[in-house]
Amino acid sequence: MCEKNVLVAVDGQTVELKVRSGTIGPDVVDIGSLYKQTKMFTYDPGFTSTASCESKITYIDGDEGVLLHRGYPIEQLAEHADFLEVCYLLLYGELPTKAQKSDFGDRLTRHTMVHEQMSRFFTGYRRDAHPMAVMVGTVGALSAFYHDSTDITDPHQRMIASLRMVAKMPTIAAMAYKYHVGQPFIYPQNDLDYASNFLRMCFAVPCEEYVVNPVLARAMDRILILHADHEQNASTSTVRLAGSSGANPFACIAAGIACLWGPAHGGANEAALNMLAEIGTVDRIPEYVARAKDKNDPFRLMGFGHRVYKNYDPRAKIMQKTMYEVLDAAGHSDDPLMKVALELEKIALSDKYFIEKKLYPNVDFYSGITLRALGFPATMFTVLFALARTVGWIAQWNEMIQDPDQRIGRPRQLYTGEAKREHVPISQR
Ligand code: ACO
């Protein structure tokens, strides 16, 4: 018997299950044959002990607070690379050479505009719609505008769809913002870098010159890097599950955006800023910390805790540094919410409840204050997350489509409803 197998005793019967090892991280027990051998399923709501796929893209060690993309630590990427290079890395597995980066930039640039008909599609939404509602609808509608790149069996079409998605997402996100605030759409300007172009599409108006502040553009770029991928989180798993049925990539990314919107996931950055605003002043922090600890109160400290990180989220540290840079450049270094956030973090990190449950600030804790200082309203925060995560979703989707073991995702269940019973005519009920 191979020592990498485990023996599991089920009802007096011993079954042998294969153990598979990755490059780093815990081994996994392959339970694919369990039902065949034992007529039993496993039960793991929320997938706390279940690996849903094999992946080469991102690795997280939650206990140590480590995040690697294709092996590179997030700290090094945030410091030395730009978002375009990180996109290339996630999609193709290696950092680009100078020539590869320039070629990739050119190819993306050719796809930054959206079909002109889409602007009319936008104006069908109510003005007061949440921009995430607009994003879910509009990205889903991309397959109605670009049906020449929806054949997932064709590698060329998959590549075009991937480039289109990464290139058009800033344009769509900026259009969602402009529509939200009632200003005219601004077309992309392709001689600008990815982040600067996005800031310009959001904040330029036709009646005056807009000059991108390089400090703010670099901060925007770093925020995009920090959110680019995070292995098999809820929205990425949603993209993979939607894609496992053969759905087209635009529809899959729209499904990911819908999942990201929830306050337990990407919606937490908006919720965290709203919470800081509600707390308002440092003296009210103890009241909110007490509420977060109260089992009878559903309130949670937003931007705190993580399914995987049981240590400081490495992205939160970089985000905190970025926050200082942005507040300084935007002339808001005395932002009262920053004071509340810093004090809240200090109090929570020294509180027994948070220490015992290993609840640390996550990336969303400081991103709200930073994005607000960049000029975005809270309703746009999750849209920016979706924009950044698109490359991760599309890289994971591509990996899944090319995985020879890929099958339609179809979880099983523990049924606890009524057993079989006879229909009773309505007159006798
Ligand atoms: N405030 C107070 N208590 C918390 C918090 C919090 N933010 N987060 C978790 N806890 C407590 C729970 O009440 C639970 O206590 P119990 O064991 O006594 O029942 C324990 O810590 C474990 O929490 P779970 O909800 O079981 O952990 P899970 O891994 O399912 O959830 C999650 C992780 C959703 C992120 C959770 O920590 C949370 O709701 N945080 C606030 C929302 C947030 O910031 N989300 C952003 C996540 S990062 C991202 O998506 C980019």
C-alpha cells in the first residue's frame, strides 16, 4: 500500500482513499470514490475542509498570513510590479518580459471601448440603481454584444473573451459611475496606463482638462493588484461553478459579480466604511466592540475576520500604507474616519474575543477610507473590487476549462425533508 493513502473505516468496512500533495499547503484526501465504495457522501457546508479543484494560480497560508500569485508574494508584486504585469502573470503563469508586456498592453488597448450600443443599454437603468446592480446586468449583457467570443471550445475565442473582459471592465465600471452621478460617459484614452485611464474615465468631464495625479494613479494600481485574485473564494468558486456547465465567460463573470456583492464578501468594503461613519468618533468604539461580541446581536465588525486568514491579512497591511499615501496626496491626512479605524483596530486586536477567534483586519478594513479619498462614493467600492478581481476570475475560468478532470460541478445533499407520501386532494386538506 502506498503511504500516501488513508484508510477510512465505515460501518466495519475499510476503504482506501488516495492522498494528493500540492507544491505547498495541506495534502488533500481524494474522496471521489467514497460514494461508490460506501454509499455515503461527505458533509461540509461552506466547504471548510473541501478543496474543489486543483489550481496553479494563487496560494494562501492563512495561519502565516501569506499570499502568493504564481509563487510571487503579494508584498513584492504590490511594491515592484504594476497591475498589467500582475494580469499577465495570473493569465499566463509568468511575469512578462518588456516586449511581452508591451504586446499585452497593445492587445488590451484594442479592446478598451465598449460597443456603442451599450451606452443605450445603460440608459435603460434607473438613475438611482446601485452601481453593482448595473454591473451584474451589463457584464451579463456582454455576451449579447460579443457573441463572436462565446465558443468556449475555441482557444482563440477564449483568449479574445479574456482580453475583452480585462480591457472593458474599467470602461464599464466608469460608465456605471458616470451614470450614477449623472455625468456624460468619458471614452477610454489608450495612451494612459490602466489605472490612470480608469481614473480619467471616472473623474474627467468634457468641459475641462483632467490631469491624473501620479500618486493617486499608483495607489489605484496597487488597489487593483491587491484584489486581483484570492484562490477559491465565494465569487471565484461561483465563476468556476457557472463555467462548469459550459456557460459563456461573460455570463460566468456576471455570476461572480453577483456573488461578490454580498456584505460577507466584496460588499464588506462599503459596509466597513458605513460602519466607521456610524461609529463616527473614537469614544463610541467600545459600544460597537461590545455589540460585535454579543451573541444576541447580529452586528459584526465589518472588515474584520476571514475564512482563511487567521492572522493579519497581508493585503490589509499594504492597504493601510496605501491609505496613508492617498490621504496625504488628496489633502485629507486628518480624516476623522481614519482615526476611528486605527483606534478600532488597536482596541479589537487587544481584546480577548478577537484574539481567541483570530479575527484580524482584512483588506476591506482600510480600502473604504482609501477609495473615498480617491473620490469614489461608497456605492462604487464593490464595483472597484469587481474590476480588479475580473482578471483572477478569468484566469481561474481558463484554468478550469483546460483541466482534463473538469466536470460539471454538482454538490450532493443531506436530505432532511418529508419521506415519500401520498398526494391529498385539495378538498381533503
Ligand atoms: N465581528 C465579530 N465577530 C466575528 C466577526 C466579526 N467581523 N467575524 C467572525 N466573528 C466570529 C463569529 O461570530 C464566530 O463566533 P462563534 O465561533 O462564537 O460563533 C467566529 O468569529 C467565526 O466566524 P464565522 O462566521 O464562523 O467565520 P467564517 O469563516 O464563516 O466567516 C467572514 C468569515 C464572513 C469574513 C466573517 O469573519 C465576517 O462576517 N466578517 C465581516 C465581513 C467582512 O469583513 N467580510 C470581508 C471578507 S474579506 C473579502 O471578501 C475580501
